[in-house]
Amino acid sequence: MNKFYTSGQFAEKAHVSIRTIRYYDQKEILKPTVRTEGGDRRYSEQDFAKLQQILLLKYLGFSLKDIREMTIASGDTQFLLNSLQMQKRLVEERVERMKNVITAIDSTSEALEHEKKVDWSKMMDLIHLTAMDQSLSLQYKNATNISARIKLHRDYSVNKEGWFNWLFRHLNLKPGMKILELGAGSGTLWSQNLNKVPENTTVILSDISKGILLDAKKDIGSHPGFQYSVFDAQNIPFSDNTFDLVIANHMLFYCEDLTKTLKEVQRVLKPGAAFFCSTYSKEHMHEITDLVQSFDSNIVLSSVNLYERFGLDNGEKILTPFFDDIHCCKYHDAIEISEAAPIISYILSCHGNQNEVLLNHYQEFKQFVEGKVKNGFHITKDAGYFVGRK
């Protein structure tokens, strides 16, 4: 039989106050597994796992609103394991930052003790360094979302070559090329193909998020050909005619000013050099949308249809003013799955209102998805890339 704890026992074991436990209940962050007929709270071992999540995320700087949404599925082992791995990476990053803080404090103290001139600009850097921890929540969300999406495609796709290997093969890289990837994210295109990168190739991975690029750097390691740069693709900080190849893998539809971005890409490409940009159509993963809509028509997985900004149907028309010899190549694939957890994880990673809607209906939603997929579930994939030349 499951062991249950009273509020007092639960609080004592968790080293928090009863007031904290009651507060989390009131805010619907941590509800007790059971309530007695008299209204007393009873907590389970699974509730301890969720409380661990809450306390660590709170330590990492998340708001209670964020925590409430991010721990929807924390009672499920696989979700908990994935979340713990992400939390570990953030804690490791915080440790590295704190080491830098200690070094800065020591050097400043030494300068003061020996009446040397203090470089106060370093202390200002220290202040900004510690303030950067506020960005951890965004980094965590991005990393968790990317992980959920990659896992679904990697583990359940029919085409076993995989998107990143397929795209890399089509890039047809040559030794000595200078390459820029815009919106490189966690660098999966490269970390999965490191042994195939030609000699003397320079690859610059860029993203608007410094935290995501740090993840890419960790995964790629000390490979001498890779550099990392944080910037917005609408303002590429490189000279004209610099690159032999520019890549934008499923990112152009996020650009606020797509025209400006494409002008920048054209500018930094060498004459005759290629621009690879991937995207998808309205048919891509449409079964996921149909699934959540059939559960609750109020759920919107994305407030914007990204394929309308830049998709397989309109991409050539958008690229034509900037590039020549444009052609499209499609990736033939689908997802076949009979497990609910990866689909739910994918759904929770979307940028819509699903987490807010599902907060108080998670178990019901989980059972609904399990029923829909138990005999097999097909998900359409309709993605590909455009390539054009300057």
C-alpha cells in the first residue's frame, strides 16, 4: 500500500514549514494526493518528488507561475528524469558562474590589500555575471522544449537516417569552407555529425540565446573548427562576402523582420555561395493539433502559424527577390508511436496556452492521450529545405 503523510509529517520530512505546504496547496502548485473526509491533507512519495522540483526551480529563480506550469507532469517518472537532467545542467552552469565570481572577488581583494589600482570594470562585470542568473528560467524552458521535440522525432520516426543526418548530407561540405548557422540552438546538426566535418572547416554557430549556445558548446566539445556568437539574425556582425555557406534550420519563421534577415544573409554570402533554409508545411504534425483540439477546443499550441510566415508553400516566393537558382527538397518521413509520454512531452513544450488549460486536468488529459495512441498513432511529417545562391 502507498504510504501517506500528514501535512506536519510531510513538512518535517521535507524541511519546510507547514505554512509553505499549505501555501503551495492554495496556489495549486502542490496539491495533496488525498484529502480525508474531514478535509485533512495526505501526501505521497510522489508528492516529495514534485516538491523537490518546486524547491530547486525556486532556487534557480523561477516564478511560482512558471513553476506551476512546468511541474504539470512531474508525477510521471520519464518527465521527472528529463527535468532533473535539465536542472543538473543549469546547476552546473551556476557553479561555473560562481567560480568566476570568486575569482573576481579574490583579484579585487588582492589589489586592495596591496594598494594597487583596482579594475572596477571587472567588478561591474561581476555584478552583471550574477544578474545573468535571471535568464536561467528562459534557458531552462528553451532547453527542455528542444529536448522534448528532438526526442519524439529521434525515437519514433520512420526514416531512420534522421533529419539532422539527412540535412547534413545534403549540405555537401568541402574542406576549407567558412560556414555560418543562424539560430543554431543546441547545435544538434553538428554534434550528431562531428566525424563528418571536413578538415580546415570553420563553423560559426549563432543564436540569440547565450544559454542555448553554451549547451551547444558542451555537446560539441573542444573541436577547433567551431566558434560561437550571440546575435540577432537581423543584424549579422560580419563583413560582406564572408561565408561559403549560411544555414537557417527551422528558424526563419521566428524572425520579426524576415526581409531584413534575408538581406543580411545575402550580404555576408560570397558570390555564388549557397543559403540552406529549412521549414515545414501546414500538414506537418497536424495530428498533434487535432489530438489536443479533440480534448479541449480552447487549446492553441501556437498563437502564430509559423508556416504562414515562411513555409514550404510560400518559401520560394519569399526567397526569390534575394537568391537565384532556388529549389526545394523534401524530407520523406512520418512518426509511428503507441506511447503517450513522448507525445504529451511534445505538447507541453509548445508555445501556446496548453499548459495553462491543462493545469487542473493533467491526469484526465494523460488518460485521454493513452486511449488515443495505445493501438498506434500516425503523425505526418512534411518538412524540407530550400537552397538558393547569391
